[in-house]
Amino acid sequence: MSTWNYRVLATKTDEGIYLQVHEVYYTNGVPDGYTEKPITIESDTLKGIRWQISKIKKCLGEPILWAGDKFPQEYKEDE
């Protein structure tokens, strides 16, 4: 079964680590892909924006994942 949610992804740049929220896709509960670009907060209703923000808040309680070659390994802030 395929599902998705929002997750914070870490990207290493020349300036350091950059964190962004992306849609992450799962197959049988295992992360197997993510959107190329981070999400934007937008909707045609205020209710839709509230829903999106609630899902973003939820993802902040989940482990951060690496983007790129290390995906879906967990990022540890002391790395």
C-alpha cells in the first residue's frame, strides 16, 4: 500500500545542513521517495491551510531524514 506524509529532510550544502519539509512517499510503511521541491503552504480555503499546518506540526515530532543519496536514513543533529 502506498501512502505519504510530510517529513523534514536534511540536505548537506557547502554552507552546512539545510532542513526543509517535503512530501515523503511510502510503500508498505517504508519511505521510498520524496518531492523534489519542499512544500509551500497554500490552499483555496483557510480550512485547507489549517489542515496543512497541523500536518506540518505533526512531522516536527518525527525523526529527520536525509535527502539525496542517504535517503531514507535518519539525520542526527550531531552529524
